[in-house]
Amino acid sequence: MSDSEHLELDWLLSCELEQLIASVRPMSAKNCEKYVRAILGRIGGPSFEQLLIRIVETMIPRDGRGPPTDSDEYYFATRDLFPHVPAESDVLGRLLCFAMRMCQLRLEKHPNLNAH
């Protein structure tokens, strides 16, 4: 990441929630992925792929229910991957904001997935 991208990441990790949402909404999946990887690099933890696996496992519950509609379920499903991040930190919520938006955008590109 460039210096300006590091400054932007710093801002995205500390801005008000409404500002974060307004900033993430128009981003491309590629940009969201860039920020997911940058946050993971900054806080440590599982790999990008491990995080995505956990998100997808949460999206497709084994009991046949549909995907969770509450973002808290995704947070709690991934929280154990980051035992070193203090629970009072909101960095995981922000990480998931980027990761979930990335997943949403990529799934929307494959409309046939919704047919099943």
C-alpha cells in the first residue's frame, strides 16, 4: 500500500460508522479485498482465505436455514479467529464490513448462484 492508502486505511479504521458505510458502499470488490488484506496484515490473525472460509460457512448453515441476516452472527462466527484482538476494539467489525461487501459484490456477479 502507498502512503496515501495507509492514511486512508487509518481513517477508515477510526472514522464514524456512518462515514465507514458511506465509504465502503461505492467500493469495488477488488478495493474491498485490498482493505481486508491490509487490515489482516495490520492486526495479524488468520489468512485471507481462512477468513473467507469462515464467512462462507456462516452463510451456509448446516441445519438448512438460510444465511444469517444479522451482521452480529458473522461477527461472532469469526471472533474466535482473532483471540489477540481486544473485544472492545471495533476493528473486526470494520474488517467484516469490507469482507462482507466484497463477498456480496462477487456473488452478485454470478446470478446463477441465486437460482438454487
